[in-house]
Amino acid sequence: MDNYQINVDNLIVHVDIFQNETDFVPQYRISILNISPHTNIILEKLKEEFITKVATGTVPVSQEDAQQSIQEKFKKEIILLIEKYFPKIDKKNEELLISYVMRENIGLGNIEILLKDNQLEEIVVNSAKEPVWVYHKKFGWLKTNVKIPSEARIRHFATMIGRDVQKEITLLKPLLDAHLASGDRVNATLNPISADGNTITIRKFSEKPWTIVDFVKNRTISLEAASVIWLAVQNELSMLIAGGTASGKTSTLNVVCNFFPPNHRIISVEDTREITLPKNLHWVPLETRLPNPEGKGEVTMLDLVVNSLRMRPDRIVVGEIRRKKEAEVLFEAMHTGHSVYGTFHANDARETVIRLTNPPIDVPKLLMPALSAILVQSRNRRTGTRRTFQLAEIVESGDANVLYQLDFKDDRFKKVAEWTKLMETLNLFTGMSRQEVKKDVEHKKVLLKHLVKENMTNIHQLGMFFAMYYNNRLNM
């Protein structure tokens, strides 16, 4: 079905994706190309000796040692062993062997190879009984030839991930939400909470943030809808991005934030930092914190949302709205003149309003018109493609009026209704007539088409482009 290579610290790994007649799920197979069978035998010997040294205390490591300190101690010991077995090795190959032994013994083993594949979105360990699964951008769920040797090793990985971010996972606290240094989100569970064995789920953080240009190029959204969103964001209208699990809500939130002007102060609030904004923006990212083992030091999403209002924000960006108090504070912020953007779990615009205005969130429907628009994302589970499903405005009654909707048969995002409340709001606060709004949307379509033609997918370059637009410095 496909094959390609990935480079893991100078280790060339070949990826084969194929499906046998007897398989119901395609296979994802990795093989290391530039380590010979002879070298591999010596590496195994080197690894065994290293493990023995650690186990017998020859390499002293205390509980108080930081992860970086542990890595430095181990690295020195590995170098001594490499010099013993490979006395004439060059610097490049020495670094390759160091990274190999470190990954196998104090890293995540072959999971780290999977983490280097930019085509993967999720990496899943269900137990030691079965191979690791991955979610591929093109092929969906695949079974790999990577296996974790024991439940103890899975638990060790989970403990190690938690320790790096000052979180713990134990039989008394068998659930872990954390993130790797790379920003990848990690969830882990311990047996018997997960009945078949210990689990680890890693959602990979996109090294290159999604941009509006990527969305238009990939047909995730139409040019016209993107231009309408740009107009709404430019004029400080609040917006929620809704969708189901893994529909691309956070990526879409990042895309919407592409349109922020450089002279506005932006405060973002997240559980795990995933949003990446252009560096020319006036942006302060805030992140929640769990309590320590003694139950102290917790900083909640509500704490940060309330605090953000004291930081003179022009725009407030919230990773995900989950609870009643958070929603109440955010709608209050909208009513006091702040522009609010965030994500919310719901499958369409109507369901978004129903979930927001009923228990447990229970926002009064009279407050809903403070929210100007709802953008809904969807993912086709059969093909894995993500699309913008709906763009809706909130009318005076608090209900959603869908303006644009995806036609799944034609795979086109079509206009299904005329603007009413959005047009009134724009007229009220900008003085623009319906004709002027249409003209502005057409102009924005031309600019976005130019960005797509130039393939300007770098978020920082886009930030400069929009800054020049807002300062009337574009020569187009």
C-alpha cells in the first residue's frame, strides 16, 4: 500500500504498509536499515551489560536526580561501553549507538521510532498481549510489528512519562493525563482499571501547525467560508469550534487564530499546550496544573479563565469548554466586550446550542446571542478525511442558523441560508452595508487564493501577511 523512510537520530528506519489476504486490518512494519546483523548482536551485548550495571548499582541513580541528570550519567556509561566494544568507531556512528541504547533503556523503545513518523496521529498500546496500534493520516488504524515485552514495561513507560511532568500513576491513582517534551498528549491507565492490561495512548502534536492555507489546499474548508471566518474574526466576533473526538477541533482553532491582528492582546488557556500562534502576535499562553501528591498547587481551567479577565485581553482563547462555571465566565466575558474562541464537544450546530443551554452546562439561552458563530468540524471514520461540516450564526432566539454546510455526496461546502444576525452585527458595529460585506468577502477570497497559490503554509509568514493587511501595507 505504501513504503517510505524516516530518520531517527541518524538511524534509517524503513516503513512498509501492506495488507495480506488473511488480514482484516492493514499492517505497519518498521525495519532498521543501517544496522547490520553483526552490529545488532554486539548492541544486544552492550545493552545487557548496561542493564546489569544499572541493576547492580554500578551506575548510581538516586530518586532526587532529575531526568536530564540521569540521562547524562547513563550517556557517560554508554560511551565507555561503546569504546570497549567499538574502539575505532567514528563520531557519527557513536552518536547513533548512544541514541539506540538510550532509547531502548531509558526511553520509550521502538515507540520513539513511531513518534518520529509525521504520518501518524495516534500511537496506542492496549496491552503486552497485542502489538502497538497506530492511526495513520492516510490509511487510518494499522497494526504494527512493535510489541511491548511485558505489562511491567508498559507501566514503566507510563511512570517515566508522568515523572517528567511531575505527575504520578500508581494503583491508587491509575489514570494519567500528561504530555511529552515534544508536546504530544499522553493518556495512560493501569490494570485492573483497563481489564486486559496497562494502556498508553499518545496523540501526536503536529510539529507544523495547521494554517488556513493548509485547510483550503486540502479542501477542509471552502474559500468563501474561510473569508467569512476571517471577516468575523477581524471584527472581534466570538466563535466556538465544535466537533466530535479527533475531528480536528484544536487544529481548526489554531487556523481561526491565524486571523488575529498584531495589536490585540491574546490570552490562551489550555490543559495541555497545543495552540501555536504567529510570533509577531501579542500572545500570553497559560496552562493548567494538577495538584501535587499532597493535593496542593492545583490551577484549574476556571482559575485561569477568571485570571485572564484581569490581564486586559482583547481575545481569549480556551482549549476546551467542559464545565458550567467555565462557560458562565466566558459568556460573561463576551457580554463585557471580550472576543472569545474555544472548542466544544458536539456533532453539529444545533447540538452545540442544546448541550450549552441544558444541564450540566446550563447557559441561559438568552445569553447565547453573545456568541456570534459556531464552526463544526467532522471526520469521516471510513476514509479518515476531515472537513468543516457547518458554519452557523446564533440568532436572537439563541438558536443556530446554519449558513454553510458540507454536502457529503459532492464533498463541497455549500451556502444553505442567508446571513441575518451576522449581517446585523457587522452593520451595527462597522457600518458596512450588505453590499460592502459581500465586496469585502470577495476581496478576502482573492487574498486567500493568492496565499494558496504561493503555498504560504508557514504560520509565522502568514502572521506577517495578516499584520501587513491590517496595517494597509499590502501591495496587491
